[in-house]
Amino acid sequence: MIRVVLADDEPVVRFGVRAVLATAGDIEVVAEAENGSAVIDLVARHRPDVAVLDIRMPVLDGLDAARVIRECHPSTHTLVLTTFADDSYISRALGEGASGFVLKTGDPLEILAGVRAVASGGAYLSPLVARRVVDQLSLARPRPVARQRIAGLTVREREVLGLVGAGLSNAEIAARIHVVEGTVKVYVSTILRALGVKNRVQAAIIAHESGIIPE
């Protein structure tokens, strides 16, 4: 069972997200919070697999909460709830260690996919979020530049990067390319180091920019 702490200052949103997660069968919301400070306390108490965080919350916003959770409770992965109006927060969120982004107004199945992906150590970007982020970043870093960044990777490393960008966990990547999970961990560490990025989400963005996401 994937254990989730949910944080959003709007009760209606929390109700909706909780209802979606309740349909999964393998996901349990163990606690809810109205602000980022409270969710940090709940993460410390419950040690959930995933913290689902709204960006805009009182006291402490979701991005500051994601940073504290990453630093103090690294076994809990964070999934950020966002809207297109939150574009200005994306670059900051990447630096705070969030493992994924889903739209509040998107397909409810994306929330389920996002929670499952980040719980298993993967990264997840809702397709519309990924497209919007890539469009934003391409203004400053067009696709040819992204392709230059991956030019030093081996064919296998580019394949793994593409699967990371598709939101697959290490175990899923291992099954896809027929190697053991430990080998995938080595590949991912090498890729992050080669690209000069901090986490899988940043690597996933480069994968999307480079156009190497598998069909």
C-alpha cells in the first residue's frame, strides 16, 4: 500500500484528490494538511511514501515544504499539484527536489500515475505540464542545446534517460531493457552526473527537450 500525506489549503481540492486516490486500491491517504508547515510535521509523524503538495499554501508554500522534506525525510517523495498559472514556480520547484508535477485540472488518472511513479522512485510529469515546461525552457535553451547536453551519453544511457523522462521507475526500466535494477541505478547516477542535474525530474525535462521520450 502506498501511503500518502496530502496538503492543500482548499478543502474542496483535498476532497477531490482524496476521492481520486481512494479509487486506486493501492493508495491510502494517511493524513491531510492545510499548509506546508503542518505537512512537514505530518511527514515526520507518519513517514509516508509520497507527499502530495499544492504549491500555493499559507505559512509555508509547497515548494519550501518539498525542500524541507527532501532534506529531512528523503524517503518521502514529493508530487506537486500545479496549475498553468504556476509556471513561474517550475524552475524553483525543480531545484527543491520535487519528483513530479500534476495538474489540478488534468485527468484524474494522472494523479494516480504520478503518485505511483514517484513512490517507486521515478519521476512524473503530466503530459500537458511537460509540454508547457519544455516550451518555457526552450525559449532559453532550444532543443539543439538540449541535444548537445546528451551528446556525451552512450546509446544505452540515452535510452535510460528517455525512460526516466517517460516516468518509469528503476525497476520498470530494468524490466524494459532486460538488466538488473542495480545496473539501472548506476546508469541513472552516471546520467545525472554527466548532465549536471540534481534529480530525476531535471533529467526528465532534458529528455523531453531532447525529443528522446519513447512512444
